[in-house]
Amino acid sequence: MSHWLTERPDDFPEPDEWRELPGGGRRPLWKLGRMWAYADRRIYRGQKGGRRRQGEADHRPELARRALVDHPGARNADLIRELQKVYPASRSTWNRILNAEREKSE
């Protein structure tokens, strides 16, 4: 995300606040949730992001959707352990994907 500070895309969100630095100058600050939401929108729209190669399909949402259908009462922690065996990704990444899929199904 740091490269977006110097080469801002058109739809990049404005900072939530600015922090004054002790030596002078200002640092922009964003809420983490807003930045993750922005990054996820870029990735799901097929724009370059993360380690996935350009043009490579992201199958994680489908895997998460299937896991939620197969185990409707399961907690994210239990699902993540199983999903990581199929597709190694961080716990936080799987958690975001599972939560997004849960929201879609509501």
C-alpha cells in the first residue's frame, strides 16, 4: 500500500486525519478498515494487488463460499484451519474473505 502514497490512483481515499511530525511536516493516516476495503476492491476488480499474478483468477472466495455452505455453523477459526490446507494464505486474509462471503449471503 505504501506505493499508493506517491503514485495515487484516481479512486484512492483521502486520509482520515493528518498527524504533525516532531521535525515538521505532516503524515497522512487512514483507518485500517478503509485501506483493506480499498485494497480488496482493487484486487476483486482484477487490478494488480498482492502476490497473485496479473490475470490469474482468485479462487479463494469460491473456496470460502463452499466451506460456509458445507459447514454453516462453523466459526471462522475452524474454517481457516481447513482452508489453509487447500490454499495457503494468512489467517487475516482468510478471515476477511470469509467475512465478505458471510455478508454476501445475508
